[in-house]
Amino acid sequence: MDAVLSEHGSPTTRRTVHVGCSAIRWVDDEPQPGWVEVSILDADGRDLRFFDKPPIFDADGVLTRETDYPVPLTVECTVLAEDVVDGRTLLTVRLTGWGGDDVCRVRADQVVDPAR
């Protein structure tokens, strides 16, 4: 693991975590195997949306055209920084689970155990 500095200069260690999110709808059947829309609420309450093929978010084959949405999921992230702001622990993460390179801030309580 790499040691990095948080935004406020405190050292933290890069680690991989899973952040809770939701598959909110089936977008289209083409190109195969289809496309889904996934939503993550960031620490500031913004609804971030991502689109990709179902297997990228779901190794179990749950996300299909017939699925009742929303479906709770997790996405793999790399923690870049950890800070306490107004008494809340916030993590700056890079969304890495599907090869994305998006960075956002999430609350520490959004980190979940993917085995649940």
C-alpha cells in the first residue's frame, strides 16, 4: 500500500474499499449484453451517474432487463485521502471497479463489506 497525504496534510494509506451504490435502471439491450445506469450519492449529496455493461457491476447476473430496479450494489474504489470535516469522516476515492478513473468524496459510512 502507498502512503499518501490527505487534503489537510495528514498521512493515510491507499487501500481498496467497496462503496455502496444502486443500479437504478436498465438502459438498453444494445450493444450486448446491454447497459445499466448506476447511481452513487457523494458526500455533498450529489447524485453521480455511471453507465456500463451489467457484468462490470454484477458478477452474479442479477442485472437484467427483467430485474426490478433499484438494486443495491457496491463498486470498488481506491481511497486517496481521508479527512474529518464538521465531525464527519470523508473519503476521497477513485472509482476503480470497472476501469473508471472518476474521483469523488464519499462518507465513511458508505463503505460496505461486499460479502453482505
